[in-house]
Amino acid sequence: MKDRPDTPAPIDTVAELLAHALELEHESAARYEQLADSMEVHHNRLTAEQFRHLAALSEEHAAGVGQRAAGITLPSIPPWEYKWNCPGSPESDCLEHEPHYLMTRVEALGLALHNERRAQSFYAQAAADTGNAEVRVLAAEMAAEEADHVAMLEGWLAEADGQPPRQDDPDPPNVAA
Ligand code: ZN
């Protein structure tokens, strides 16, 4: 299973689904905080706030999953499959290093959208593949939640797309701290 990250094995227990969801939501929250920090560096307060909002939604979801998981022993699952990746390069994580310093608002929103779509299809696939009715219902709920995030990001991206890219900023954010 480890060599085939794109075709995960079916999730057949609620515990396994909750373990995946916890990792995925924590990962997303951390990435949104990172993107928000990056947008603040760009003096892009609106986008920073949008990412903080998404981080809060992910944390909220994680907290809900955590409550649901109370008393259940969750399997430990290697975190590689929740790592955010760059559009077009499934193996690399473009937030691992520092390249996002130059990331524009549109790029940042596009990256987030890409990963929300991945999350959505992860849950949708889990719902479709599972042989467990409870997992199916839960995973479908989670997929719907991710679909909301996708729609939100699509809206923000459409708004942001009409605006000039930040790398043309004549006043780059290199002020000494
Ligand atoms: Zn999400």
C-alpha cells in the first residue's frame, strides 16, 4: 500500500477513517496557518484572514473527529498520504521549504484548492470503496464538508484572479525586522 499512494486500500473501520481524518485536518490546519503567515509577509491581509478562517475550520473538524474518536483506539497510520502537494507534482511538497515567500495570492489559493480537492476525493473514495456502512456515511459527510471548502476557495480564487499578481509589487516585503 505504501508504494501506491494514489490507490489507497479501502477503509473498513470507523477508527481507521477517524485516524485519517485527524491527520488530514491537522495537516490542513498547519498548512493554512503557514499560508496565512506567508500572505501576511506579502501584506495581503485579506487572503491571510481567509487562510486563518480555513485553518479554524480544519481545527474545528479535527476537534469534532477527536470527540468522536474518544474511547476508540485509533490505528497509527503513516502521515505521508496527507502531506499537501503541489498541483502537478504529487511527490513534492512545495511548502516544505521556503519557496512560498514569492507565492502570489492566486498561487496560494490555487495550492489550497488543489489540496482541498484531494481531501474531498480522498473522503469520497473512502465512502465509495468501503464495505462498512458506518464508514460510508461518515466519509460522505466529510467529503461534503470538503466540498464546501472547495467551493469557498473557488470563489476566493475567482475574486483574486482579477487582481494584479503580487510579484509585481513595487514595494517588496523585505523590510528589516
Ligand atoms: Zn478542507
